[in-house]
Amino acid sequence: MTDPLALHRSLLTLDTHIDIPWPDGPAFTAETTRRVDLPKMRRGHLAAGCFAAYIPQGRRTQDGHQAACERALAMLQAINAMAGAGARLCRSAEEIERAHGDAVVAVVPAVENGYAVGTDPARLQRFAALGARYLTLTHNGHNALADSAIPRADLGDAAEEHGGLSALGRQAIAELNRLGMLADVSHVSRQTMLDTAAASRSPIVATHSCVRALCDHPRNLDDGQLDVLRDVGGVVQITAVPQFLRPSGKAEAVTPGDFADHVDYAVRRIGIAHVGISSDFDGGGGFNGWRDAADSPAITAELLRRGYGADELAALWGGNFLRVLRRAERLAQ
């Protein structure tokens, strides 16, 4: 019988969406009260994490856009500073794999919310220079690039503004492709997701989303969206946010089994090559059984119990995301 912990320790386990604290910044190397730090990643044998510079949506003024850009740059610098003893900043799929081979944790920067781009897609080059490997196009609230799945009435949002990607958003997708950065469609409206899939030369990702057929939440992907993700070679990273896993009112009962139900559904619908794992820890993710990074082996154990083998678990835990990232890198070159 396969030992779940031994198998988990052998995998390149990559969590594709983790938030960092701000404005204090991460105290990454020490044990903290947060769900993710280096000691917890070590205990949970979590080999790599994409750490997001999350930018809350604000007013779309020149000052608002400038402040958002400055915050993104400062947060990316803080993520860069997480590298040190036991951790390494990684800017490519190859570097992530090399870090795993060297038994050091891979720290992968990302930016969450295209609000930080403002109206200038050239800003993406500054983010890429600090190692950002993907851009989550929106958060809650429309921005200059695209419509969000969750409009912000307090910011004056209508149900739709651009009808998906704006013309500026299409320029941003072209720049992401040029830079080898991935377009992340978590948080975007259904039409924005479809527009992004059509506009991007490289595969797209949903770094922290779940399945709408199992939980009818606007942040989740419906069957048609999952099919499009498969057709463009992309991947959905099932995430540990309780309200995305179970209908409202039942979220408190979430377990690794509920999480695995979403993995199973997506695998049956679009194939295992297009499904992955993320937590959204320190950004709303976490449930009974996967409370923090140290509990990560519980997900492997549940999936192993359901019949997934070593190769399939390697694909889910990072192999599929790395394939998409590598494809984006090749297309950029």
C-alpha cells in the first residue's frame, strides 16, 4: 500500500495562489500566525508557492492608478525579499524545478488585479522585471482592462462595463504574451474569461477558482468555461475557499473531501492535464483539514484514497501549471 506522506514528500507541490500580509510585509522565515510561512511549508512539504501582490480595487483616477502601481511594486519587492536561507526566488518553470531538486522552497511572485496596470500596459514590464509570472486581470470590481465577476456598486460599477475585455485589456494580454507572463482569469466575468481565452496566444489559467456546477458562485467556472480552458491548453487550479466549494450556509462544513469533489468533477469534464491545486491561503482560503500549509499532505491523502496515482498527483500538484508556464515562456521567446 502506498504511504501517502512518502508520496507527498516526493512531489513537486506548487500552490498557485497565496496572499502576503500588507503593509507590514511577510515575516516569512519565522513561525507566524498566518497560514503560510517557511516553517509551515517545510512541515507540509510544500515545495513552491506563487505569492500574490494583491491590490484592492479603488477609484479609477490617475492618483488611484499610480498608488496601485506603487503598491504592486513594493509588494513584489517584499516577495523578492522572502528569498534567503531555505527559499529561492524563481522566475521560470526551470528555476522552480531546480529549486525543488536542491530542496529549497521556490518563491514565485505574481500580481493580483490589473488595477495596478492602470491605463498603461507597459507597467507589466516593471512587474515582470521583479519576477511576476502572472497577472490576475481583475479582483472584485471592474477595472480599465476588464469586467469582474463581482461588480462593485460602491465604486459605481454596472453589471457590465466593457462587455468582457476592453481594448486596453486586449493590449495588456498581448503584452503579457510578449513577456511570458500568464493571464489569470480568476475573478473575471464569464465574458472576460472567454475573451481572454480567444485573445491570448499562450494558455490561460484560473489560479484560484472552483466548479460552478457544484457551487453556484459567480467566482466559479461553469462547464462551458471549463471546456474553453481545456481547448486553449489552460488549467484551473481548484482552490480552498469554503464559499467557492459549498453553497452558502454550508461552508463551515468544508473538508478535503469537498475540495476533492471539485477536482474530480473538473478532471472528468476536461481531463487531468487541465486541473491543479491552490489554497488562496491568507486571502480567504482554508478549511477543516487544510487549515494552513502544514496540512498540505491531507490533500494528497484524500486524492490518493480516491484512486489518483503518483503521476496524476504530480500533474495536479504542479506539473500542469508548470507546463502552461513553460509554454508561455517559449512563446515569448
